[in-house]
Amino acid sequence: MFALLQLGGFGTLESLLIGLVLIAVVLLVGRLVMKVAWRLVIIAIIAVAVLWLLSLLGFGVL
């Protein structure tokens, strides 16, 4: 907190608003990327589980 006071505070309200909007955009994009990432991880888990089960049954897949 004291470092902000030494540097002159937050600046103008416009710059504070722009900064908060940019943070919101980054968080929104991050949520979308994580949604896709979770789907890819779940698909990979299912694929590896199927390959593992096939190898247990004696099918040489890899």
C-alpha cells in the first residue's frame, strides 16, 4: 500500500478503469482456454484408458 502512495497512487480513474477492464478480459480468455484444456485432458484420459484396457485383453495396439 505504501509503495502505491510513493509512486503517486493509482493515477486517474480512467486508467484504473482501463486496467480493471483489461484484467477482466484476461480472466475471461483464461476461463475459455481452461474450458478447452479440461476437455482435452478428459479426452486424453479416456483414450489412454481404452488403450490400457485393450492391452489387458491381449490386443497389441501400440
